Amino acid sequence: MAEHSTESFSLKDQLFNSERVNYLADLFASTDSGFDKANFVRQSIDQLTKLELKQRVVHLASVLENFLSDDFRVATRQITSALPPPLDPSKTDNDFGDFIFAPLGEYVVRNGLEKRHVKLSLRTLKQLTMRFSMEDAIRSFINEHTEDTMAELAKWATDSNYHVRRLASEGTRPRLPWSGRLVIPCTSAIPLLDTLHADPTRYVTRSVANHLNDIAKTDPLVVIETLTRWKDLAVQNSPELHWMTKHALRTLIKKGDSKALEVLGFRSNPKIEISQFRLKRSTLKFGEALEFSFNVTAKRDEPVLIDYVIDFMKANGTTSPKVFKLKQLDLKKSSTVTIKKKHVLKANATTYKLYPGEHGLTLQLNGRAMDQATFNLRK
């Protein structure tokens, strides 16, 4: 009988492996006859499998230092000359680029952060971000040379290439995943977002919305004021701005923020009634589905945003709530809708870990807790 592989998917091995390192080496060798491809590949692959994802970025950048010119001005020419054509400009979303170019951004940070190199470094990062987002690398320049970098990003916000425009938002996000924090206030990039929010490209506007969602975790009022101002300006088409607004306010909506709900047209004090809230089973095992149903009756015409909250048991015996989206309705007065939901309690979920014990389930409508139940989870 054939054995099934139990190996899990490895993102780091998919992004950084012998094939990708050879590809990078070929790019340099194709434009620089003196580039020692064989030794670059050997030094790059050595120890690579022992490193985590971001460590591999740093490792390849440090190896590259042995094969490029000691003169940073010459080294940047070697880098930009080796680059393939920019990413397809006809695409408008989800074209993140090739991760193998991340070490080139790290190289620029390691060697071009001195004041005398800032302009050249930023020009190089601009070229690189058309092949792979330099959102991580640009943050070092924002922190070290804030005024010069933010002034350059203001220009990039109107660039013809949407990857460059996106970087003006993504690189300045207060809580960018996988990246260090910025030293500037979380609202510093609002002037950039004022320009970018009208962008015709979803790749850019998604970044703007994510950026606002980051700010909302620290200064929600600024986000609500900004979105209101953009609505009044009416320079972005209404459907796209509505999508951006929902995406930007998603954290505040989950928290039941009344002002955020109002921006989206939901009353924080809805005139609705919950009835016949039932769990199909109140005792479950890991991997089984929590099934529940309930009726919603409107006492007036009412837009309703329905979420549910599971209070997950933690290892120390306390519980931690997690909000899940369920449904959005536009109910007419006196109408009743029956809602059913099946939520699989995965033992290996990426965002939470299951522990046995009593869990809570709360129905949340327009940010308000409306009805509750409990269920027991067993291994």
C-alpha cells in the first residue's frame, strides 16, 4: 500500500529554494559577466533550509554583499540592471510579485541607509517595488529619514505605476503584518491616503482600507472623520468607496462601535426581536459542527448586520471572544427571517486553539449582544 505524505505545506520553502536562488543568480549573471553565479548559489543555499522565512531574506541579502560592488552607487546599478520587466500593468489586483526580490530590498536597507545614499536608495526601492512590494524595506527609511521619505512617498502616491502608488499606503501602515512598527504617529499618512483613496485600482484601495483599519485600532474617530470627509468629496465612485468603508471599519464593527455602524447605515439601537434561538446540540467534540438557528423580527424597517461571537475556552480556564460574520439583511417592518448556521470547530484552526470546557455563543446584531447560549466542547 502506498504511503501518504504527512509533510505540511512550507511557505518558506516555496518562496526560497534552490530554483528561486538560481533564478536570481541568472538575472545578475545575464547583465554582469563578472558575477560569480556558482559561488553565490552555493553560499546562498548553504544553511538556507535551517532558517525561517524572514531569516532567509536577511541571509540572501548578506550573501549578496559578497558579490556586488562595495560602492553602493555601483551596486544599485547592478541590482536595477538585473531586474526583469515590471509586473504586468494591465492587472489591477493581487499581483504581489516574486518574493525572491525581497532580499534586494533588505540589501538596500543594510547598505543604503546613510543620509548620503537616501535619494539613491529610494529610487532603487521604487524600481524594486514594481517587481515585488518593498513595504517592509521602506519602513527603515521612514524611521531614519522621515521627512525625505514621506516627501518622496507623496510623489509616489500619484505615480503612473499602481505598485508604486500602493507602496505609499502599504509601507506607511501602522500595523503592517510581518513588519516592525513605525516611529511616526499612526495618522501621519492621512495626507497620502487622501490622494490614494480615489485610486482606480483595487490593489491600492484595499491597502488604503487596511491602513485605515490599522489606525482604527488606535484612533477610531480619525478614521470615521476621514471616511465621512471622503464621502462628501465624492471623488471616488460610490460602490468602491462603500466597499472601502466596510473594509476599513471591520474591526470597529465587530466591536459594535456605534459611530462606525452609523457610517454604514446601521442603527446602534435596532428595533428587532430574536426568538426561537436554539442549538442543535449543546455537547460537541473537536472537529464537529456547532449548529444553531433563530428568528429575527423587525419592528420597523431596519438594516441589520448579524454576527455571532464564540467565547473560546483558553488553557488557563478563562474565555476569549472571537467575532464571526453571519449575514446582512434589510428587513421590512413586521417581517421575520429564520437564520441557520453551521460552524465547524476545527481542532487545528490557525486563529485559535480549542480547549475542552464550556463555551459561550452570543448573537450580535448591529454590534449589540442580543441573545446567548452555552455549549460544552470535549476532546
